Amino acid sequence: MDLCYIRSYLQWIYCLALMLYQMTSYARTCPQLYRRYSTNHTFCRTSACNVLRQGVTEEDKVVILDVHNKFRSKIASGSETEYHVLPSAANMIEMEWDDELARAA
């Protein structure tokens, strides 16, 4: 057998093994709750990324919600005119923090 052929064959086997490992590692790290919808769900993506920081402090949550809800309130009342004239909202309730959604984001 030719040495190039053997090297090519071994590279192909290595790539296949790596792909299979990646596929099974997703299944191990992705909760079944999200896997049932899609293996492309954010929770099911690879954990091989370099995460520098994770989570939001309680103080940050308060600030984020406060700014967001104030802006939503201006839109709901029809008093937001800086960006465009937006119609007022009939039932725009206040946002609340969802830790599970934040973790997925």
C-alpha cells in the first residue's frame, strides 16, 4: 500500500472519530429538556468555547430590568418619540428576570 493512501485513510478515520465524539459529547452535556426540541438549541452547543465570565450579578439584573422596563413603559404609554412614532400598547406587562433563559443566552 502507498504511504499517502494510508495517511489519507488514517486522517479520514481520525476525522470520523472526532465527529462522533463531538456528537456524543453534545448529548451528554445538553439537558434532555432542550435536546427534545433541537440539538441546535443554545443549551446543546459545544462547551468547548472559552468562556471568560458567566452569569449576571443581582445588581446587574436590577439595572438591566429597570432600564428595559422604563423603556417599555415609555413605549406602552405612547410617549416614546425619539426613535419613531410607536403606537401605545394595551397590555405590555413588566419584564421579570428568568435565570434559565439568561443561562441559555
